[in-house]
Amino acid sequence: MTSLHDLTPRFRNIRLLLAREKGHPEGDREEGYDVLAPLTDEGRLDAEEWKSHKGFCRVRRFRTGEDDLVGRLRRKPGGQWYFDYAEGDRDDEVGFHLGEERFVTGEYVSIKRNGAMHTYQVARVEQP
């Protein structure tokens, strides 16, 4: 049985924090995501490694005043990445071109939550 310590060295812990937006002019360090996923040398999501280790690709959404949501990083046919928290697609949060984005500290990614697009900054990328 594979454990977290047996994972490919491509796996990274990625912290995303809400960037500046209406209602959050300074962003929000208490709202974001922790993602465990494999990255390529360029910092992009590694689809091949993901296929081999889907069960380890996790996401945790945190927000002040709410319970954390824990789910999985998934990929739809056609390549669109999303965060899946429960059965069905009502709670899914879809990434905007996440397969093309670079998960490098300082870069930005967008995630659609409850019908609205929100931008997050990559705060850190570390080995687990």
C-alpha cells in the first residue's frame, strides 16, 4: 500500500490565498485552499502523475466562520481540473484553466465557487 512518504517527488503542498477583490481590498489570508498535487518542473499540474496517484490529490478549503471542506483534486474528460467535496457536482469548484497555470509563489489562479469567479495567489509551494 502506498503512503504519503512513498509518493513521487513531484508532489507539493500548495497554499492559495484569496487575492484582492471587491469586498476584500487587501485580499484575505484567512480564506483559501491547501492543495496536495503533483507538479511538473515548470510548476504546472502533472496529469500523468495525478492519474497514478489520484487518491492522494487532496484539497482543503478554509474560510473564517465556516467549517473546512476537504475533498479531492479531480479532472473532467477534456482536461478541466476541479475540486470535488461530495457526491454529485453541486459543490464542485472549477478551476479556470488550472492545467495551464503555474503553481509558483506569487502567481495567480482563478476558481469558480457558487457561480462566481475568485482569484487566489499562490502563497507557497513546498514538499510534503
